Amino acid sequence: MKSFPTRAIVREVGLRDGLQSIRTILPTARKCEWIRRAYEAGQREIEVGSFVPARLMPQLADTAELVAYAKRLPGLVVSVLVPNLKGAERAFEVQAHALLVPLSASRAHSLANLRRTPDEVIAEIARIRSARDASGSRTRIEVGISTAFGCTIQGEVTQQEVLRCMQAALDAGADRVGLADTVGYAGPGAVRALFEKARGIAGQALACAHFHDTRGLALANVYAALEAGIERFDASLGGIGGCPHAPGASGNASSEDLVFMLEEMGVHTGIDVERLLALRAQLPAWLPGETLHGALGRAGLPKSSATGASNPLASEIQ
Amino acid sequence: MKSFPTRAIVREVGLRDGLQSIRTILPTARKCEWIRRAYEAGQREIEVGSFVPARLMPQLADTAELVAYAKRLPGLVVSVLVPNLKGAERAFEVQAHALLVPLSASRAHSLANLRRTPDEVIAEIARIRSARDASGSRTRIEVGISTAFGCTIQGEVTQQEVLRCMQAALDAGADRVGLADTVGYAGPGAVRALFEKARGIAGQALACAHFHDTRGLALANVYAALEAGIERFDASLGGIGGCPHAPGASGNASSEDLVFMLEEMGVHTGIDVERLLALRAQLPAWLPGETLHGALGRAGLPKSSATGASNPLASEIQ
């Protein structure tokens, strides 16, 4: 029986992957409160936004301010998503600790979302690396291989193509790579198989798994990725996110449920799930009308939990 | 890396564990249609009801008729739940293939639900075994150790007490035992630890895992139980069930999501998930106003699935 890692990182991506698909524009002060309280709950990696044109994504127009705010919290790793060199240059300017470039292994998805082929994105990653090195910036370059388990447009995405893109991203100068199930197609069988192969190629540079819960398998997929040696997971408070084109689909793995599961398994996250749940309880007021996901937000902690029952419902007779 | 079993059984318990907590009384003809269509989808074990007093649970008053109907389907294993000897005698009369006696490892839960201590239930199991053998009945006696991972009334339930109850049930004459997370408290860490210990005691007589999805961990728990060698899982179509005393709590693991996950992992169930989803699509009309659970019912199958996209939403751009 394989043992699990003793520690794992849950990176909060709700402020980026969550808010980008939600119409409500959360005021900057609220986002800062979110970042501060997530930090106080113990989160030490937060993706605070994207450097994309504000006319395309006004929800994320305050990303530079958020980086500046978040960088004042000691020990917090502050990351941003960037689609291209222009965005990366802004990340260097604000001295984000890390930037994430999405590289879709699905050609059809890449063209639909970025109007670029995967190989054109790989060439851009090389330009980002050159610019980073030339500027003296210390921003870490991460590449997330998206649609790594299938694509809603083209259907199947082969393992071969995913691994080719990952290798090419490393060759182009990525410091780290991760695999993302952007559309919620992955199951634990595919996760274990692909992460094991990717680990064989990338070694410790393979440092992130990003799952969506569209088909209810995000947490089982985390389990499978843990077994393949992954110790860093993206997640979103209240599971926000999802896709505006797929009503009813869930977003990312819920941060609070993921932390609860990992801690239960003896995989320490450094995160206090009760404080995270208290923060999660703000979301209905902050994002009125949005569907929130995640089971703990509904059901509360078990009565037998070491942290006690935070929800009176959980102590009633079933 | 541990390999998974090549086959697993998904036992449908929606007609019992699901319907017992739903006010709507599903007509017998509808239940027969459910059984027939589940059978046509490939399900080969179905718990069709309970032998409890009809005044307590009018939803399940037609259990004898359902056993008679279901027994006409070749190769289908027809089981019923019984709380006591009286119920067991009815199961023998109608020649159910198997009966399930719930034995709560939580004393508080046992007293609240059955007005009996665990030891009194164990004594009843011995009487059921004697009656079965005296009657010449071939009904298999299964004991489900409920609240095996915690209890909403007393909180913690110790592994020691769960294993003591399981051993006592076997000593009293149970043919098989299983472990049930009746209230949705289990996480994969506890599941793996407890099932491994239970397997060490019961060997192949440990033959069922029963998870509720209250905290979103049912499928991750199945994964953990598979690793502990379990190959038989209870589940409920549309995840119906749950607890009338815990609003918002989910019911059992959803049959359709569980089958989808197992098949994706290469663990064959013999069940056609598309046919199961077609049956699941009837539930809103059959059980108006009931909250249904499970992700596949919302999101449909992935476009890349071998069985194809059954849901047009799944083919849109995300």
C-alpha cells in the first residue's frame, strides 16, 4: 500500500479561475480581504488574477494592485496568469513570484481560446523566458498544460500530445509544469497514468495538478495524483468557476473540501479548515446569485472531527 | 503502484436507502420499471426494499411484491433490509437471495434508531441465523456495520468497537459483513485504514462498502476501499437518500457517477452508464420536488468518452 506525502500545497485560484467566469466584479477591497483571510487561514500560494486586457476581463483589471497587496504578506507566494509575453512583462514589472502560462494540448481549444496553435504558444513561452532572463526578473515561469485529459471541442487529446507539449514547454524554458483537466473530463485512471508518465519526463519540475469537478471526480483525481507523487493542487474557494457555456457544470475542486480530505488523509496543508469555511461563508454575500459548490459548505464538519462541529446540523440525528 | 481489481459490483440501494427517506410513495409499477431498467443496464444486485412495519415506512410496504418481481430476472441478486428476526422471517418466506441486517457500531445511534444496543442486535443476528438454518432457507445473511466512521449523535466511533461488532456479527453467523459510512463522515484515510484492518479479520467475508456523499468524499472513499481490496459497493441512482434531519446533505454515492469512475479506472462493472443515465433521467418525474445528486446527471458524459456524448452541453466550448 503506497503511502502518501506528508505535506501538500493547496493553491487558491478562485480569485482568477473562479472570478474570471463570474459576471460580478468583486471590488478590490473585497479581493484584498479574501487574500488576507485566506492567508490567515494558512494558505501560502494564491493566484490573484490575470494580466489580460481589461476590456476582455474587467473582473480582473485590478491584478497589479492585488499583487502589490499580496506581496506584503510574509511568505505568501503570489502568482498571476498571463496569456502571452505582454502579460508576462506586466508580471515582471510588479514582481509577481510566479506567472502561469496556459498551454492547451488541444489544438482546437488553443485556437478557440487564444487564436494560436500550441506550437505558437510554445514559441511565446521561449520569448517569455528570454525576456525574464534579460530583465533580471526572478518571477518563476510555470506552464499549465490545459485540456490535458480531453477537450470539449475536439474530444480526445492524446497522452502523446500532452507529453510532447509538456516537454516542449520545458525545452522552451519553463521552470515548472503542471497538468490541468480544464473541462472536467479526467477520471482517476487517466490521472494516475498520465501523471506517472509526465513525472518520468519532467521529474520534480512537474509540480501542479489542476482539476475541475464537473463530473464529481476532482477529489478522487487528487487521490490518484497524490499516488503519482504530486504535492501541489489548484483549488477554488466554494468551487467557483466553471464554464459559462456549460450550465450546471461545477468549477474547480473546492479548496475547503480538498483541504478537509488531505488533512483527513494525514497530508498536512498548513490550512485551518474552520477558518477557510468561515471565509467561504462570505461568498454568498460577495457573489450574489452565483452557484457555489463544495460539500462542506452545505454539510459542515463532522461532529467527530478534531476541529469540532462548526455546523449545528451535523450534530442532529440522521 | 497498486493495481485495482478488474471487476466490481455496484449494488443499487436507491429503492431502499433512497426511497425510505423520501416522502413520495413510488407506485409498485414504477419500482418494477426501475428494477427492470436497472437490470437491462447491467445491474445484477438490487436491494429492493425493507421488511419493516408498513405503518413506519409506507414507502416500502410493497417489498414482498418487488422481491417476487425481481426474482424473475435471471441472474439478478435480490436483497432486502431487515431490522430484526420478524423481518428476516419475511425475507425467508419470499426467498430473497440475501438480507441485510444493519448493526450500528455507535451505541447511541443503535438506541435511537432501533431501541436496541449493538449487543442486542448481535443476539438478534444469531437468532436470524438459527431461524434461517432451521427453515432450510438459502437466503444469505449480510450484516452492515453502520456508523462505522463516526456518528452524528455520539461523534467518534472507535475502530476497536467497529471491529468488535464485525467480529461478533461473524461469530453470530453472518455470511458476509460490510462497513457503512451511514452519516457521511468518512475520508479516504480512515477508509483505507479501517477496511485494511477489517479485511485482516474477516477475509473474503468482508464484502461491501457503503458510502454517503454528504461531504463530497464518496468517490474518493471508493478509491481508497478499492485499494484495500473491496470489490462491491452500494450506491443509489441520482444519489437519492440522505437524511431528513440534515437538510442539504447528500445521500448515497450516485450509482451513475460511481459506475463512470470505476469504468474509467478499468474496473469493469458490467453496467452501461448511458442506459443508467437514461433511467436516472426519469427520476425528476418520478420523484417530483426531490433534490437529486450526482454530477453526470447535470454535466453528461465527456465528449471523449468511449460511449460518446449523451448531453449536447458537453460538446460546447468551455
